Amino acid sequence: MVEPDHIQVAHVLISFAGAGTEATRSKAEAEKLASDVLARAKKGEDFHKLIKELSDDSGDGVYGMANVKVKPNAGEYPRQGMVAAFGDVGFKLDVGGIGMSSHDPRTSPYGWHIIKRLK
């Protein structure tokens, strides 16, 4: 599969205490919540509502990204400027697809990202 040059994704970050966010839940609680949010999103629950209610991301949860060796458009982030797992999942999804990057100290240090590709 050839990855697109540009994508836009929405995401819910489920973090835990000590992961660099203001989250206070335990790592085990975060992992369970992330699985629950992924299931809810895949069942068609309003993704933007999930972001508002549950995300530990300090932003609005919607990001444009340019792939490696592609010049970012206005308002986009270079893929290498985001945590690795975020782009690794986002660029593999079809438009409308939903996936998750699991917590990993190297590639997803802030927790679990439930990602929906918008464009």
C-alpha cells in the first residue's frame, strides 16, 4: 500500500499519570479506557464528542500531517514532528478508518491514541 502525501486525522489521547500529561488515571485504567473508546468509535459513536469528553490532548484533537519527504501545507505538521506511532497508524488508515496506537515508551510515550482518518 502506498501511503498518502497528506492526511488529516482526529484522535483521542488516553494518557496516564507520569506520561507527560495532566492525566491522573493509572496505566492499567488508561489501557482499559483506550480499548473501550476504540470499540465505541468503531461502533459509530460521534468521534468529536469522544474527543471533547475523554481526550487528554491539550489541543483540539484534529491534526493535518505531511508524510516523510513531503513539504507540509499550511497548518500541517511534518510526520516526523509527531510521535512515531501517531503517523504509523494514521497514514495506514483509509479515509473514515479508525485505529489505535498502543502506549510504547519510544513510539507512543503519552499513552494510547485512538485515531480516525478524516482526509
